[in-house]
Amino acid sequence: MADPASAPDLDLRLVRYFTVVAGQRHFGRAAGVLHITQPALSRQIQRLEQVLGARLFDRTPQGTLLTEAGEVFLPRARALLRAAGEAAAVTRAAAEPSRITVGYINGIFVTPAVRELRRRFPDADVRTLHLDWGEPREALLTGRVDAVVTRLPLRTDGLRVTVLHDEPRVLVVPLDHRLAGKESVTLDDIADEPLPRGRDPLWNAFWRVDPRPDGSPAPDGPLIGAVEDKFEHVAAGQAVAIVPLVPGATIRPDLTAVPLHGVEPSQVVLATRAGDNHRLTAAFRRSAEALLTGPEQGRDQA
């Protein structure tokens, strides 16, 4: 067995940076997700490579690719972050410090449930954290958040997931698009329209309706890494996009939303780690199930 004293001193922050770059396949997009500059991110990855004694990425005109060493390290890095997050969460629960972090994504409002939790536990440290649309599962499993309100689809293994409410889906098109101003559209109306693609197969299947009910594939549009990318491509006329209808939310002034009929709605869900029975997690779950029930809920973000 290896001597623990001789193991490399891995900084978990650098390990997380590595997993985000690996997921985004692009240093610039990863830097945006991490809210740091691209040069700073490059330096941190170089530090990790020095500790490991291996190059993890190759930069090509097509993007950032994992080296063979990077492919080997990636699943172990994710397992390491999960283990660290679980260790931190279990330790916090055992020590009973009254603290919980609630995550949420764009267009979702957790304020009513957060306010209720703060009212019931005035001495608790109740925090909120905005997450990018691709982060909720990792944020839960690595302990960055203790609960998250997000949208399906979401890989649910290792999680406890409760549906809170449905949202209709709409089609977003440029103002000068042939479908702009229609009372409603169907999938037949966009049979030949390209839709943006993500890297998550579950996301693609749901938000592109791919394959279509007749088995045909959805036309491929640009590959995106963030919601802003999607809307930019739509505004430029390179694609149309299917998104949830969020009452009161505004999109870009050069885009418009058209009701999309014949597709199942999006579902807003509460997710926590499976087996997390901390009193604040359980209390937030009850508050979310009672108060985060639809678009009429309060809209000032916590």
C-alpha cells in the first residue's frame, strides 16, 4: 500500500478547476463558469499538472482535448471531489452547525422557501448560490450546495429528487423569423430548424426533442456551453431554441417566444443528496414543497 505521506498534495480547488475545463472542453467557457480569468485558470491547471507530473490537456483549433493522462485522471478527480463533499457534509451534520446552502439556476426563484427557513431557524446560516445550468448535480455531490432547485433532465443516481411544478415549453426565435408572431407552433413547424446542442445527452434529448416522436433526429445547431451562447446563436439566425416559459422573465429584445404545442412541459425539481437527513435539509424540503409550487410565487431573489 502506498505511503500516505508520499502522496501528492492535491489542492481540491485545482481538481475542481480541472473537471470544469474537462466538461466544457474550452478554457474560456470554463473560466466563465468559474468566474475567474482565462490566464488565471491556465496557471492553475499548470500548477496541477506540475503536482501530478503529467500534461492533462492538449489545445487544438477545435477546442481543448484531454490527454491520455487527463482521461485517466478525470473519473478519479470527480470521485475525489464527491468524497470530499460528502465528508464535509457529513462532518457538518455531525457537528450540527446550523448552516445550509441552497442552489438555484436561471429563471428559478427560491426566496419564499428560503425566507420561511430563516423564519423557522433564526440562528441558522441559510445561504443561496446561483449555479450554471450544468452544475447542480456536481454542486450537490461535491458539497458546494446542500439542496438545489433546478429543472429536469438531471441524472438522479445518488440524489433524492422531488418534482415541484411544471413549466410549459416555448420556442424562441428572432423577431424577423417566419414563425415570430404565430399564436403557437408544433414540432412539424420546426422540422428543418437547427437547435443548439449541449454536451449532456439527457439535455439534448429533452430540450431538442431528439429524436422526434416519429424517430427522426432533430437538426443539429451550434454547440453551446451557456444559456447566453444559446440566445446569441438564435439572435444571429443560426438556430431556434426550446426553453421553459418563465412568467415575468425577459429575454433579449431581438428575440420573441412562441407557445410550443405537442411537447411535455419542463419540470422544476428540488434535489438533495440521497440519505441527507440533516434537519435543515429536511426543513427546506418541506418549505419548497409547500411554497415553490408555480409561477405565482414571490420573485425577489434571496
